[in-house]
Amino acid sequence: MATLDDKLLGEKLHYYCSSSEDEDDVRPSLSQAPPPPQEGSGTYNTGPKGVIKDWQRYKQLETEKREEAELEKLALAKRLNMTCQTAREEEEERLREKRIEEELEDLLDDEFMHEYMQKRMEEMMKNTKNTKKFGEVIDLNSGADFIDAIELEEKSCSVVILIHQPEVVGCEAMLGCLRCLAKDYETVKFCQIIGSAAGLSNHFKVSGVPALLAYRGGQLLDTFVRLTDQLGEDFFADEVEAFLIEHAILPNKEDTPKIIRGSANNPDEDDD
């Protein structure tokens, strides 16, 4: 049976720790080996095997760097080669174009070739354009004539019809201008009809003339009423011509090649 002293001593022993026992638990055993160094921890093996491994790793990295450098050199050489090749090709193309231009200039300077090209261009223009010629203003005497002048004409032919009244200001000047233009534009069909013959109203005969109606292929292209508002009461053929060219009723002579215009300006010249 435990006494009071035993109980007290027992409680003290329960809370008491011997320093000798703690030292025995904490003191490491000499027989235990230190843990091996972990890879990447900064600890290296300085023995012979470690030195050999380090040397092998160094040579491996050196070889890899050398291969990367060689690949970079090859890529750079290819880029330089492509650049030089492109510049050389551009220079060759420029020289080739220059040589062709010189040959063409020499060819065009030849008189025989110039005449041959002129004839060929004329033949091509004749084949692609309407060959029917008028050269004068055609008088229309009735509404039936008006319709026939439009519907019975070839589809490629342009028809310009003047509606006028002799006593109205500007009508006589317009008729004179069309007579001049008919000689210059022989393939365009110019016509004139008096308003009363066309069956127009008295109001239009007084307030709507001179009027121009343009047709092609039986279709109305444009209508120009009371042209004195745009041209004035006194105007000339070149003003009417410019007006009709601006509205795409007459062809622009500048669109004709120079070689064709040159032959048109000298129609009396014959080949030897």
C-alpha cells in the first residue's frame, strides 16, 4: 500500500525527467550513416566517380552548344543565300525588261513595221466598229419616221434625234451644230424632226426645245430638254460636241490609238 510519501514521490516522478535519460535519447548513434546527398541540393560528390561524371556532363553540354551554333550558322547561311538569290533574280528581271523595251523601240522605229502595225490596227478597228456611215442629218417627217429611225437601225449604232421648232431661240443654232458633227462622226446617226410633226404638245414645242434624244440598240440612253439652259442661246459645234462626249453619247477621239488618228489625219497618202 502506498504511503503518502510514495504518492508524493510518485507524482514527482511522473513530472520529473532525468537528464541522463534525455541525453541518451538525443545523442545520435555513431553506427548510423549520414543520409546521401540529394540531387540538386548543391552537394556534389568530390570523389573520382563524381569528377568523371562532372567531366562527362561538361562535354555533353559543350557538344549540345556546338550543335546549336552549327544549326544557327546553317539557318543564317540559308537566309543570306535566299536574299542574294532574290536580289540577283530581280536584277536579271530588270535587265530582261530593259532589253525587251530596247528591242521594241528598235522595232517601232522601223518604217516598214510602223506601216504594217498601222494597217493591222485599222483592220481591227473596222472589224470591231460599225462600218455604216451617214455623214449628214436625216430629216424625219412624222412620228412613224421617228420610230423607224430608232427601231430599224443596227444595235451598235448610236442615234441622236433633235426635236426643234424653227421659231424658238436656239433651235436653228443646234441644227447647224449637228450638221457639223454629222460630218465628223459619220458612224453616228443624226436626225431632226419638228415638234409639230412629231405630235408633241404646244407647251413642249415652246418650252422644251431644242431637245436631244439619244438611243442605242433601240434603248433610250438620255434625254436633254431645253438645251439653252445648259448651253445658252448662242453656242457652237465644239460646245455641243463636248457636252455629248461628257454624257457618253459621242465617242471620245482620245480613246482612238494615235497610230489610227495619224492615218485619219492623212487619208490621201498612198502606199508606194
